[in-house]
Amino acid sequence: MEINRRDFLKATALTAGAVGIAQIPEIEANTQVSGEAGKWVASTCQGCTSWCSIQGYVVDGRLVKVRGNPNAKGNHGKICPRPHLAIQQVYDPDRVKTPLKRTNPKKGKGIDPQFVPISWDEAIDTIADRIMALIKSGESHKFALFRGRYTHMNEILYNTFPKLIGSPNNISHSSICAEAEKFGRYYTEAFWDYADFDLDNTRYILGWGTDPLASNRQVPHFINIWGKVRDQARIAIIDPRLSATAAKADHWLPIIPGEDSALAVAMAHVILASGAWNKSYVGDFTDGQNHFKPGELVPESIEVEGKIIPVEFKEKHTYGVVKWWNLELFDKTPEWAEPITGIPAKQIRQVALEFAAAGSRAISWVSPGACMQIRGSYASMAAHALNGLVGSCDSVGGILQGSSVPSGKTPDIKPYLSEEIASALKQKKIDQRGTPQFPALNKKTGGGVVTANVANAILDEKPYDLKMAIGYWNNFVFSINGTHLWEKAMEKLPFYAHIATHMAEMTMYADIVLPAKMHMFERYGFCKNKQNLHGYLTIHQPMVKPLGEAKTDETEIVFMIAQALAKKGYDAPLRYYQENFKDPETGKIPSTPEEFDLFAVKYFTKPIWDGSSNDKGDSINSWKELLEKGVWSTKRYSIGKKIDNFKTETKKFEFYSETLKKVLEEHVEKNKLSSIDEAIEASNNTARGERVFVPHYEPSVRYGDPKTYPLIFAEHRSRLNREGRSQNAPWYYEHKDVDPGDEIEKDVAKINPETAKQFGIKTGDRI
């Protein structure tokens, strides 16, 4: 294949240029600013999930540069390279400028949609007509909302809107992002969220696919504190690729992709067999002897001088360590793991003992790269369980749950639902979550999402035939494995509306395209996250005029659809939005999309700007002050309060997960299965019996004959990659070699030099 994605997107932009996308003249940037020539305005970068507070410098209505917000504590008022690229995104001549309508009824890969520009009225009316047709025919459940990235205003478009029109189908990208990572933390310490880390005091970082110098969360914080961490701590990075962080680490463990759970349980075996676990956190055998012996189960009793002595382990802040050993770890030696993982047994043992020696100041840092795959949930669980062995969960220098940030609660939708609409919400979800094949456990069975399976569901018309979808800030045709299935599914889907700043692969299957405001500089919104022991709320606000006719995806566009539906006889969404999102300061009811956009963000952020949260963190006492400061931060997290107060079934850190057992029992009952073993078999996992409830090794699932496909592809995220939306930024390609192995102005496949020699591949070869 001779054309790469960058050239493809250029080509599609040229095709659509004549229909209202690329009619933007070149501009001359002015970077010579000083004194009062311009103004710094606060907003939020969403180039990754750090969601850092930033400031943009605006001169004569034109954005010229960005910097970190000096009011931000989590990221030290600093930013990484990603926000700078956003300037080229907002002024990209290839942005979608006006609503577009498809005129070519045929859909497919490489087929020109023959888009033509239309008015907002026509675009919204077309969408509203489709929704009304579904409601009138009793098929409102055959609508779906596809969400990729989002702000915390997503409660409106993603959460409430589908329900208000009678659809249970709000489909997030979450299951291709971070759900397995969260699984490991939840089913050991009952915490379903991103973690925080006490990097100031840590003495060891064991990173599972973790590259915090370039990607994952807390990038600016880690870049800022890296020198201190490097001076005081040892660092081991487990990653098939020599990442930026691995290049600076004490150990690089180039694991065979997908085999992280084998490495994790082997390290746990070493820590227990050597007696190196944190006894003040985990506990110890009452006789002072170590009964964790390689290849042997811990006995219930032993004979000493002719007497039968019970073997007892008195646990302190954890639960089930002996069960974990007997069910899984007793024979999982480094020698067993070496051929599976590709990591020498000697190095496995060395890294495990170094990690344990740091005690509670060691962090086993799990990132999506190590677990976002088939059977990856147990890899996450096994890697995170190492934190329990050394006692670093909620400890100084360890891994923390972090501070939560207050915000307004989403108003109840139930009073606005008719019997018919409420009944439609009881229909099965299109992604088949909660079924035997797809448990999608997130605190409960079916609590998660199965994004990738939506394509299969559309093609198979199971559980029903999806007839309409709206997507925003997403590109599933490109971002999900098995793109050929999504291409076929989008061909089949009768109607699709895509809200986007730029044309993308998924846009080419749209019937209607709606231009979105760029999140950093053109819209209102807010995000919540944590870094550096501070939780924070950071605001989005418009600092420049939106390009062309762009509207805010999560507020303005959905309000326009609600207005159109009301005119056609269905006013529930409009009544809900107008009655619940009045201006908190004046009580004014929103009558325009712009008013709704402003009033809604004021509503959700009110607990911050009305002063009621001043005792929990920064002091902010007005909406104007929040806009000026741009960010509100909590006080520093108080370490240690979660110990013995985890929300697990036992209140302890669980090596044997009673929390997982309870959820799986509910899953079995819901699906009328005969046993948990039947449920585990249906979900394509290999464990059986009680081994299901402990962190354990699950063999990776491979596709393709290894003789035909001997190499394994593992993708990574560049430190310049703005969540996949940097392709049209020239600065991205001009500085692409900031990542190890990359080359300026090129897309390259990186291959381990030793592997390349085996296959006779040289730098510059096309493969």
C-alpha cells in the first residue's frame, strides 16, 4: 500500500475543499508580543488524559501561543509539547467549516461521499426527522450515540440525550482506552478511576507499558519531576518498544506483547518465596517461618518434633495472600516465565527484589498498553497486586486513589420520560454488554461498554438492527482493531451524523457532517482529573471566534436538535434542558444554543465558583473568578486514610477478590448460567474454579498463523500525538524524531534490531 494515513486525509480534504471545508485563507502568525499587546486566557488541553490547565495568548482576536496555567498545582503550571500543536489544529485550513450533506448514496472504503454544503437548519432538521421517525415507530432504541474523547459536559449529549429520546445506547470508546487498567485496581481495592502517585517520595517505579515522559497520564507533572525521580529512585520499564522513559530507565524489559500477566505473577512468586513482602502491611506467618516455598502449597499444618502445628498467616491490611499463593503463584517461577515473556529469569528475579526492597515507596504503575487486550483485565489485576505485596497502596511514595473534585449532579431525567420512552430504555444495549460472552464488568455485570462489538452487532443485527447513530470526537473506523468490520458496519448503517473538527475515516461514512468547535480555544466546558496529589477542575472557555459555522458538540448542537424535536411534537428533551439548566446567577431560562452552552457549564461548575468548596481547596468566589484563574485545585491528598477502608467486600486490599466473586455470582444469576466456570469459558478466559478470583496468568490471544505472521504489532502514542488528531499539524512531522526510532516527516514501523536481522530487514525497507 503506497498511501499513508496522512496522505489519505490530505486527499479527502482536497476532495471536500470545494464544498465548504478548506475555504480559509492562510494567516500570518505574530509571535512578537510584549506588554499589554495581548491577553492570556485560561482553558484546557485535552491532547491526552492529563487534561491540564493552560493559557492561550490572544492578540487582536488571534491566538499566537500557549503556556501552562501558573495557577495549576497538579502540573506545576507547566505543559508538554502537545498544547503547542493545538494552534495548528484550530487554524488548520482543512477543518470542517460548514454542515455537509452526503449526495452519493453508496458507502464504502474509498468511495467519495460527494458532500455538499447545507445550512444548519437543514442539517438539524434532517437529524430530527430521523429521530422522530424512530420514536413514532416504537424503535427509538435503534438509535446510538458514539462518543470518543469528551469534556465533563458529556453528561448532556452522551448521557441524557439518548435516554430522553428512548435509547439505551450511549457507546463510549472506554473499552478501547482504559477499562482493563481500571479493572485491576477495582477488583483489588475497589477503585474505578485513574490513579495518582506520590512521585516526590517514591523509590522505585515498575512501569507496565508506562511511558509518562511521552504519554499516558500526568505527562507535564512527570516531565517536571523526572530529574528528582531519576536521582532518588530506580526505574524499570516493561515495554516491547524502547520508549522515551525506557531509554532513561535502569532496566528495560522488552516483553513479548500480551504476556504481562506471566511476568507479574512470576515477580509476585519471587517476592513471596524470598520473604521480601512488606510484613507491616501484609502480615506474616505466626511461627516466623516462610512457608511460601517454590513448587509447594502452603500447608494447613506441619509436624514439628512429633507435634502437629497449624500453619497460620495473620494478615493486616490485605486479604487472601495464602490463597493467592496456593491457587496461582506456587509454581510460577521466573524460569517458568522466561520463555513466555522473553525476559531472562535472572532479570525477573533482580527487578522483583529491587522493587520489593523499596517497600511502600515502590509503585507498580499499570498503563493501558499492558492490559487493553483480550484477557488483559487479569494482567492489570496481577500487576497492580504487586502494590499490595509491598504495601504501597495509599502509602507515602506509593500509588494513591487521589482526591475527587466536586461538581453539579446531573438532573434526574425520569420525570420527563413517557411510559413508551421509559420502556424503550429497557431494551438490550447494542454492544451486548453483560452477556455471557461480554461480561463488561464495571462494578457490576454489564456496567462497562464493549465498543468494538458494536460493529459485529450492526452487521449481525443482534440484538436488533441499528438504524441511526450520531458520533462525536470519535473515529472508530480508524481507532479500533478490526477496522474492516467497522467499514462494513458503517456501510450498512442507514444513517450516520458525525460531529467533527476535521474530516476522518469515519466521517467518510456520514450522511450529515456537523462542524465542531475546537475544545481548547473555541468553546465552554470543563474537565476533572488529578496530578501531583491534587485533584482539579479546569475550565474551557472561548478565547477566539469559532471557525466558520462551528458549534459546541456537547451543548449547542444537542440543544438545536431538542428545539427541532419540540417543533415536530416531541418536547421532552427541550423541557429537560430548559427547566434544569437555567443561569445559576440570574435564573434565566436558556432560549438559544449559546445561552444553553453557557448556563450548562455554569450549572455543573457552580460548586467550585460559588465558594462552597473553598474549604476543600482553592478559594474561588464567582464565575468571573473561575474564568480568570481557569483552574481550581483540592488541598494535597491525605495519604493513608484508605487503608482498611477500601470499598472492597472485606475493606482490605484483596489478593483473593471477594469483590470480583460477588459480581461474577450476580453475572451468573442474571444470565441464568450454571456456574462461574461457564461464565468464564464464555468470555474466552482460561481460569477455572477459585483461580478466577485471584490475579493469575492468562495466555495471550493471537490472530493469524505465526508462520505467515511471525511478528507482533504493538502500537504506541507519540509525545506529540494529540489523541490521534495531530495528523494535519506540520509541527508534528517536523519534530517527529523526539520519540526513539522515529524520523522527521516520515511514518515508520519500528522493529527491534535483533528481530530485523533475523528477517533480513534494513532501515529504509518497505514492509
